[in-house]
Amino acid sequence: MLTSAGGHRPWMFLFFSNRLGGLGSLLVSLVVTALLVLLFVAVF
């Protein structure tokens, strides 16, 4: 999950992780989920 999340923007993931710690990981996961949903909506 974390690998795919930081695939395109690893610096973003590292930034959030360093700033917020565990909360950052949760935030990234939520953002990635939202992006996937938006992609699905855009495609279908």
C-alpha cells in the first residue's frame, strides 16, 4: 500500500510521514483511496 502510494510522489509521502508520523500514513491512504474512486468515476 505504502509503495504504491509513494510511487508517483515519494517526496509527498515522506513529507507527510515526517510531519505527522502515523497520522500522515493514514492521510496518504485516504488520499490514495479518494484518487482511486475518482479514477473509477472518470473511467466509468
